[in-house]
Amino acid sequence: MYNIGYNQVRSEFPILSYMRETRFFSMFLGLIISIIVTILTMLSIILIYSLLMISVENKQFEMGVLRMIGMTRAGMIQLILLQAFCYAVPAWIVGVLLGQVSYVGVSYILSRTLQLEELSRWVTWSAVLIATLVGMIVPVASSILPIMTALGQNLNDSLDTNRSRTKAVKYNIERASENDISAVPIVLGAALALFGFCVYYFFPLSLLTLNITFLLYMFFGLILAMLFGLIVLSLNLENLIEFCVTFLFFFWENVAVREMVVKNLVAHRERNRKTTIMFALSLGFIIFISVSVDLQLNTVRYQTLRYSGTRLNILMEDMPSSMVRDRMEKYLKSVPHLVTDYAYLSQELRYNEEQDRPDISNVGQYRSGVQRVHAVTPNFLQVAGTKFLKIHRQQPAEAPVGSKSPLMGSYEYSSSIDEQLYSKRGSSRFVLGATFIDYLGLREFTDYFLFRIMYRTGGYPNYVYKLLRPLAFLSGAPVLTFSIFPLVYKQDSLVSFPTFVRLSNGTFKSVREVPIQTMFIKTRDDMDWNDFQYLKSEIQHIVGPEGLRMRDIEDELRPLGIASQVMDFFFLFTTCVAMAICFFSLVSSMYSNVNEQAKEIGILRAIGTKKFTVVRIFVYESFVLILSASVMGIFIGAIVGYTMNLQNGLFTQLPIDFVFPWKIVVMVFGMATVSGLFSSLFPVVALLRLPVVTILRRLVT
């Protein structure tokens, strides 16, 4: 490099540049996967806990007999732990095998698609170790409350098989004692204290060390805490939601059947609450993550659209002369059926890349900000589009020079901002970012600011100062960077081409000599694909020999469309998995509900109630239960996702619309109907096949 003249060679690192552009997306993807693993682990804990609790409640008689014949507390703990590991160990084996098979398929597809040969076909030992660790934690954590419930059962109640287990009214009697220590306030206080310490210490630490990954984990931790809090809060509205769902979907049903469904929901509320939490938590999480991923993809898409301006751009940074521009303009004017307009954006007003950019300051030079000064044509905003244009303040076109200008919206504007730059009043005026209103004290459009620029004379730097005034303040614009936040102190500013020439201090003699950065071509909206390809080929014949690069925005957005389709399929599949996991909990709950109410079912049959009516009652109950929990989860996930959408809008300053996942909602409704039917149909039908006398004489165990 030194021998060939390192100062005459420019080095580029395209791989590192691409990795830098995608670093936040990969970091966010890793964060999403970590959260998915965490939530699925919690769902597994709740599922095994639900199965163990139902087993403990349904086997009170057997456990009472075991305690009578001498089983110790340690033996009962071992019995419950063994049952929990009987669920977890086969699942761990099957999960590791399925993970290995899936990884082989994914690695094969990636190696064929990306033409890579060094991808391993075996999962790493760290992944197996993490799976083993999770497989050990899940059964132990899910056994704690069932063990406490089993050890706290009264022996007389366990051996009583004559009374029904269903309790519509429940009394809790607490003894006031000075020596009693309540565990709930201690655990809750310790958790809140730990949470406050993490926010108070680790949040500033991540900001000071610029650890964006850790900061994002804290943000998502706060959002997940909000998700859990809303789910717990919504449990207070569970009965109201179930009543509304019952009336909404079964208003046509017999009043007696509806009342029986509501009373069953009240009587089984304590057991059904575990199923409600599982459905609400899983669906709320899926909706939230789906909205988050769509938000990130739309952010990348909107940023690409924002910085491109139009669908077709010509990058002219290395153009030697204006001859190609003349040929381009001549051709574009000859195809009005394909091209509606075109515009130019100049390069920065910067003479040497080793020198600083021009800056602006208040008259006292107390505060200053770096500026990237660009010249634009009078139709720039019309060509680039006004979707990303956010005008914070603008002087009305009909207002005389020197008058006070109110906020945008107080007057009607007769011309756009870029057109006003070419008016008599707009000459020698700047379009600035909205942050400079307070930063430089530019309260009125009559206030001056100081513009400083450096140029060289005989090898020595000289500075030129000019007093200028603003024309408008923007908080967002296509292609360029404008912001209302003071942290974004390196912003763009717009001037007209004649003003750009005057600010160059003689470097450019006319507007024809101003170097162009990008040419924006606005095509017709109704142009088909063949016409667009023809236009691209003709433009390529003009700019190709000159070494210029043509940019088609659709080529950059096409991978995002594929990624969006893949993520939609992934979340639909995740929804199916979550609903399947919750279905097992629902089946267990409904099986216990039917067995507990065997005597009530027998009484209903004895007084003449038809079998189909009894089946409808329990099917309606399961349907209302799962649909109410799904509505709670979807609503909570949408609220948290919308909150994240607002936060993302603050950071990116992009008008990103909130996308509600309707496909997931439709799938949830369909699977709720199927789950509600099959979860209660089989246990009820199996019980109703028995004679009424047999049902009434069944032992309640």
C-alpha cells in the first residue's frame, strides 16, 4: 500500500459496512429469540403446574389414604417431583432430537442459499446445556405450589367422598398472631426493591457505557413487566368479560342454559384461572412480539423510503461534468407518459473532506451546530414526496418580511418551502431543523443567526461569516435529516442553488458548476412492470458508460417483503404451538370440572334434562373461558405493542402506522372454537354414557 502511494488509494470495507448497517436488526432478532425462550419457559412452568395442581386436587382421596398408611411429607414431595419430571424428561429428549433435526434442515437450506460450506450440521454443546438446564428448572419450579397445596390438605376433607368438591362460596379464616410472618409482602417487597435497584443502577450504567444491547434488554424487561401487570390487573375483569362473551355469542340460547354457563364459570373460577393466565399471557406475548417485529421491519422499510425519496434515483457523486445531466433531462422530458418530474440535490457545501463542515451559531457565538448545507431545486419536495415532511414552523407566503410568524396552521401557504427559497424573500434564507428554535434562540423569522464557513487561500484557512435568517423549521423531511431533538446536532439545511453559489465564496461561478449528489426521478404511479424495466434500461444506457449508479428502491425492499412473509408464518406457527400448549391445560381443567360436578350432572339428568343440553353447557363454558382469555391477551398485547410503536416513533421520527395482526386474531378465534368443543365434549359424553344411578353414586375423589 505504501509503495503504490497510500494517499492515492481509497480503501473500502463493504462487509463491515453492511454488518454495521444490520447490527441493530441482528441485535433485536437475538433479543426477540431470548424473550421467546423466556416466555415459552414460563408457559411450560404454568402448564406443568396446572397439570400437577389438577392431579393433586383430583387425587385427594388417594393421597389421604397414603398419608393414613404412613407416607411422610418427604415421600409426598418426592412423589410430586417424580410426576413433574415424568412430564419434563420425555419433553427434553424429544425437544433435543427435534432441535437437531430442525437445525440440520435450516443449516442445509442456508448453505445452499448462501453458498456456504463451513456451516456445521450439529447443534452446539452450549445449546444442549441450556436446554438441559431449562429442562431441570421447569419441573422443580412448577412443583413448588402443588407441593404446598398437597401438604396443606386436611385429612378429613381428603377422605370425605360424599360431598362435592365444587365450592361456590369459600371462607378464609386467618388467625392474628404476633409471630406469624406473611410471605407475600416479603416476596413482593423484595421483588420490587430488586426491580428498582436494577432500573436505578443498570439503566445509567448502560447509558454511560453505551451498551445498547443491555439497554434494549432493560426496555423489553420493562415492557414485559407491563405485560404481566396488565394481565394480573385484567383478572379482576374476568367475570365481566366472560358474562359479555356469553351474552354476545349465545344471546339466542335458552336463558337457563346461559345462566348455568355463567354459574359454572363462577364456581370453577379458581381452577380456570390458571388456564386464563396461560392463554392471556401467551397470546398477549405473541401479539406484542408480532407487533414489535412488524414495527422493526416497517422501520427499516420507512427509513429506506425516506432516504431514497423516489423509487428511482441516479447517484451523481462522481459525475465529471453536466453533459450527462443534459442528456438525462432531454430523455426524461421525452417520456412524459413514464416520468412526471425530476429534481436535484446538491452535494454538501464542503470544500475538503479533511475540513470541518460549515456551522451556524447565534450572533453571540455562544452556541453552535454543525450543518450539512444542500441546494435543492424548486420542486424537490413535490418530487421526493411530503409523506415524511414535518413542518414545525413556517413563515406564511403572504406575510410581509419582518412580520411575526405564528405556528404552522395559522395561515394558508401559497407555495411550498422549496419554492419559497427561490422567491425574493427566500433568497439568502435557510430551512433549518426545529431544534435550532430554542438552541439558537430563533423565536421569530426576523432573528439572525451567524453562518461560518472555511475556504483556503494560498493554502491557509480563512473563515467567512454571514448573517442569515431562517425561512422555515422542519422536524422531519425526505432524504435529509431534520429533528426537533437537541441531541441530533448534526443536521441538514436547505438553500436555493443561487444562494449555494453565493455561499461558496467564488468556488462555483454558476449554478451549472454546483456538484450534484442525487437526481430524483418521479415515475407515474400507474406504470406497469414492463414499462418500468424499459425506463431503467434506457437510463442505464445513458449513465452506465459514465460509471454512475442507478438505485431502484424496490430491489432494496424486496428482501423485507420476504422477511415479513417468513415472520408472519413464524408467528402463526408460534400461535398454534402456544394454543396447543394451553389446550392441554384446558382439557385438564374441563376434565376436573366435569368429574367434580358429576353429582350435579346426575341430578340434572334425573330431573329430565337432555344429554345434549348438558353437553352444550360444558362446551359453552370452555368456549367462553378460552375466548375471554384470548380477548384479554390480544387486547393487552395490542396495548403494549402500541406503546412500543409510540416509543419507536420518538426515536426514529418516522410516521409508522400501527399494524394490528388480524391473521393471528382470526386463527385464535378458529382455534378457540375447536379447543372449546373438544376439551369438554369427550369427558362430558363419557360421563353421560353411564346410567343416572351410577353417576349419582360415583365417589367424589
